[in-house]
Amino acid sequence: MQQQIEGSQAIAATVALCRPQVVCAYPISPQTHIIEELGAMVKTGRLEHCEYINVDSEMAAMSVAIGASSVGARAFTATASQGLLFMIEAVYNAAGLGLPVVMTLANRAIGAPINIWNDHTDAMAVRDSGWVQIFAETNQEAVDLHIMAFALAEELSVPVMVCVDGFILTHSIERVDIPEQEQVDRMVPPFEPRQVLDPDDPVSIGAMVGPEAFTEVRYLAQVRMHRALDVIPEIAGRNAEVLGRAAGGLLHPYRSEDADIVVVAMGSVLGTIKDVVDDLRETGLRIGVLGISCFRPFPVEQVRAALGAASRIIVVEKAFSIGYGGILSTDIAMALAGRTAPIHTVVAGLGGRPVWAASLRTLFLDATEGRLGDTVFCDLNTDLVEAELERMSRSRQSGPPAENVLRDLANRSGGAR
């Protein structure tokens, strides 16, 4: 049913349609509206046969989800940013135990300095944890990906993280088609756990494994993750039949069939990139887009096939590895090993900075004319950077960089601190 609805509420409504049996709740912006809405649904009876558990931390939220999933319950939680880091030990445990927990990650920057706005640093921090990570471009896709997440998690017995850009999607109100209960029941069958703790048939999980078997256990986890590359398209196909629209998948190419230049990105920034590409297409430039929906496991062969004809690749990403460079672009480069197409990394939108269409247009044109560097920080204020570097060169006790930069910014804009 079409509704004009906030992204967080649309996600909560969809999660409820997937019939979770345990929701573990601890608030942190910008995911709080999701668990608030689910709590209200449980309290009013709109979500039946579900235990809503308020916990005292994000670590407790994931721990409760692990316990619930271990005894065969369909478990869901949500978090963001520092909350994800606080639960990181349990995040790894959920994956290592092969438990089909589903979690919404409302992507938000990680401090210090403190920042509550969107980028992808939090998801990148746990990309090697063993969770499937899928990224939503729109709130409609966020709805569809949560349905796919429950089906995928329970088919393979792996945890799945649905990454949704904080505030940009979670707090935006737009028209979203939320499926009917009967449709979701067809897409998400009753939960039949592959492993379950049963007092009548006692076993242990999470036992210590020594060097004699640890490699084999990790190898089996790798096998399960790689199976997702086959299962995701199957689930997406089934869901598309039920919903009557494309729903899920590994990649989303856009105007890339004949493209010389392909721009690669994840998440909501794809909408702005597509607008710029449409504009540049009008000038005769053969440029296209490749949206990555499934980031982990990384669809190497599919990416290689999608980018095979490109003569130049631009990767726009909302995170980077400090001390090295682009994260998504590194994966792209590995997928294209042996091919000669230049790969440019554009770091954009850190800490919620707007990604302007005009800025992207300039960067894309620079790339076509060979003027774009290997790694570029979009809309970087070089004056502020150079002032702080000069300050650091003058004095060993130059002070905290974040506060210095803010003071310089205030002074240059005529403000006072």
C-alpha cells in the first residue's frame, strides 16, 4: 500500500510484517524512531507474538538478539555509529555463531570529534565481521531489503545488516509502497532455524575452538557468505514476482551499457549521481552508474562484468581508510585486477556534508579530461587545512585540530567563539 511516510516508520512497519519474535531496543540517533515505532506496535497489539526488550546498552541489545536467535526466535535490532562500536564484540559473535539476526544500521559518522550526521564509517568498521551488508539507495529499497534480509539470514543462517543512510533516509518523508501481510508471508516463510538450543536435546554453542579446527570453522563461514551471492538474486527474483517491481539484488547499473566512464557508489548519494549523469548524457558524454547494493560479501565477478567495458572508473564513497585511502575503491580495484582502466576515488559527504550535484559534475568532467587525481576529497576547504598544518609546523603544542578548525571557520565567517 502506498503511504507518505517517514523512512524509519516505513522500516519499522516492514520489520513488523516480517513477524519478529524478539526486538531488542536501545536508542541512538538516527535509528531511534525505528525501535520506538516497533515498541508502540507491540504495546498496542499491532505487532503480536513479539517480545519487546528494553536493554541498558547496545552491547546488551546484540547479546539479547544472540540469545533469542540461539533458542530459535526471529530476532531484530537496530543501531548506529558509536552504538555499533559498543556492541562490536557481540557483532562478531553473532556472525561466528552463524545466527540469523537482522539489524538495521542507520549509517552515521564515528567520532571523535562527535558527529551525529551521515556517512558510512560505521559500516566500514565492521565490514570484516562476517555479517552480510546490504545498502539502500531509497526508502523504498530499504523496505524491500529488510524483507530480503530476513529471508536471506534464515536461509543461510548468517546475520544480515541493512545499511540505511541516517537522517537522509531515516528521517525523510516520501511515498513508499509497503507490502501487505499476505505478500510478506509469501516472501518470508516461517522461521525454521538451522541450529537451536533445546533443553530436551542439550548442546553447547560458542565453545572454545583451538588451532586444530579454527581454520575450518572460518572457512565454512566464508562458504556461507559466498553462497549469499547466489541466494540474493534468487530471493530478489521471488520478491519481484510478489511485489511487481525490482526488489533487492547485488548491483544496480544505470545507463552503463555503452558507458566509457562509470561512477560507482553505495547508498542515497546514488540519486544525486544519477541526476548528474542524466545531465552529462545530454551533452553527449557516455557516462553511467553502478550502484553496489551488496557490499559484503563483495560480488567480485558481477562487478568485474559490469565494469569490464569502462575506460575510466570513479568511485564516490562516504568513508575512507585513514592512512590508505578509499575502501570501496580498493575492492573495485581488486575486482578489476589485471585491467588498465584508471580508478579515481572521490571521498564525499563525510559527517553529513552535502554532496552537491555541481561539485560532482565538475569532478566527473575533470576525470574525462584527465585532471582528476587518484584520491580527491570533494569540496575540501583547503584554506582551513593549510591553516592548521601551518599552526602544527609552528608549535608542538598546537592544540586539538577539531577545535582549531572550528575557531578558524568562525573567525573567517565573522563569528566569535
